[in-house]
Amino acid sequence: MNKTIPMLAGVLFLGLLLACPRDTSQAQGNVSLSGNNAFTGNNSFAGTSTFAGNATFNGTITTNALSTFGNTVIFNSNVDFSGLGQTYFTEGNAQSGSAGLDILWADSTAHRLKVNNNNAGTDVIGDTLVQYCGTTSTCSHTNQLNPQVVYGSAALASASPSTVTITGISPAFTSATSYKCALNNETTRTNAVQVSSYASGSSFVITGPNTVTDTVGYVCVGN
């Protein structure tokens, strides 16, 4: 009897098993899957799980041990990672947005978790919510992507008028028009100071009265 035929049949069966969608799954031991996999029912993985190919979960997934995803993973239902204690993301390139999807990845350039919600643009996870109200009395409350707050103080150089140029803001704001700064004269409050020029996203000029060396505090907000 030719032993090759049963062996080939077993290989073909295994290939079909990996390629076909899975209904409810319960894995108590370690799991390693290398091809593309679709899980349609509720799934529970109690041991270490490795998904080297694409994985799509259409049902609830519960993971109680380390899970490694080497490629694109789509979760269309509830995900419970409470048993892990920690979740790891391998850093990679920036991802393109797509309408109807909220995409999360570990960015290898910024070394931060980033997200693109509904193709609205890339944002850093954990950013403080910053809204831009526009230029009228009615706030347009536009959320800013990748916002930042920069603050400090510097002394004016005595001249006519007295000025100081703040430089080296890093990371820089997107442009000279993507941020605003509020000032406070910390030496003599009656001496007026203002931002006379937003030179760039990393530099602006503060101007005060003639021949003074007042210290001016500043807070800048934007993206």
C-alpha cells in the first residue's frame, strides 16, 4: 500500500482546517497558527497563542496568556485581555487610515502607540484633548490631532523695543499658525507684552516696552 496517499490527505486536511473559518474555539494549551485565520464564534485561548498570519475575530475573544500577532488583526466583537496583565505591540510602519475602521499600531518612528480613527488622521494614544475654537465668538470645538503644550519663561533684552526670541521648540508645532501663546509679565505686570511674531512652528518673538529686562512667562498650545 502506498503510504504517501494518507500522508498527503492529512496535509490537505490540515491546510483546509487552517484556511477555513472557525466556530467556537477553546484552547487550553499553546496555539500556533501560521496562515490566515478567521474565527466566527466565541473563542478562549488559555495558553500561549501565536498568530503569524492575518487573523479576523468575528466573535468574542478571551485571552488568558501571552498572545502574539505577527500581522494584521481585525476584531469585530468584544476582546478580553484581562488575564494577560500586559499587552505588547511590536513596532512597525505608520498605517493608512480607512473609513469605518479605528486602526491602532505601535509606531517605530515615534515609539508611541498611534491611532487613526475612521480615517480622520493619525493621533498619539494618550494625548490630552485639545480643541480649537476658531476665530469667532462661537466655539467650533475642533479636536486637534497630536496636540502639545509648551511653557517656560525668558527675560527681555533691553532695546527699543525690548524683545526675546524663543527658539528650539521640539517637537515643533506643525506650522507658525497651528499654535497660540499666552504671556504674563512676571516682573512688572503693568508693562504690556505680546507675541509680535510667530516665526515658525519652533520659534516665536515676544516684545515688550523700551529698555526693560522683564521676565516674561509663556504657555503655548496647539498641534
